[in-house]
Amino acid sequence: MKTNLLLVGKTTDKHFNAGIKDYAERITHYMPFDITVIPELKNTKAMSEDVQKEKEGELILKEIQSGDTVVLLDEHGSEMRSIEFASWLEKKQLHARRLIFVVGGPYGFSKDVYARADEKISMSKMTFSHQMIRLVFTEQVYRACTIIKGEPYHHE
């Protein structure tokens, strides 16, 4: 199974970038893992939130293939403990050809992206910046990989 993290806009904080890169490299020791960045929209001050979501949604959907399993990182998604996420990921590895996790723009996702999604996952009841959630998520994917392999990174 190939796994892809699809992001709207590049990560601008150098510390987050370093952490994301580190975890992404670690993940590739366990499974194919890529990060795809969709460029931020230009002239967004002239656009409403809904128009921004629609335009970002069109760009997101262009990156998704028909057989992909699409999981949105969304505040309204289901929450899981790390052990539960590892179990969930392990099951996906058995059935999904390509697993796409999507972090949207600042206003969330368009109706079309929600309609295409297979699942939604929330990282927390707390709100994190879109920059920070990228680091938190890549760490959790790495943690899940180590849990699946029975390695000592995670402690109960």
C-alpha cells in the first residue's frame, strides 16, 4: 500500500518542516510514504471562504485517483488513541491500494471533497494550526508503524 499525505500549501515554519521531513523519512522504512503539496491559491483576499474551499477542492480532487482510499484530517472526524490508529492503519494496509490523507486549507474542505472522502479522522478535540497538525500527524503515522512492528518507540 502506498500512503500519501496531501497538503494545501507548503509548510512555512522551518522547525515543523525539519520534524515532518524526519518523520516522513522514518515512515519510509516501514511503507511507501510521500507528501504532495498543492500550491496555495493566489489573491485569496478577493475570494470568499466558500470560493477558496471550492478552488482548493478542485485541486485536491485532481490529485486523487478513482481507487484511492481518502481520509480527511478534519475536526469532525473520529478520534483514536495511538494504539487504535495503528490497528486501523494495519487494516488499511491489507485492503487499500493507495491511502491518501488530506490536510485542507484554513477554511476546511469543499462539499465535493467531503463527498469523495471515505473517512474523516480528528487528531484532537483541540484546534491546531494547519502547519502544526502536519508534524503531529507524521509523528503519529511513524508511531503507528512502530506499534504495528512491535518496536519500543510507543509506551503504554
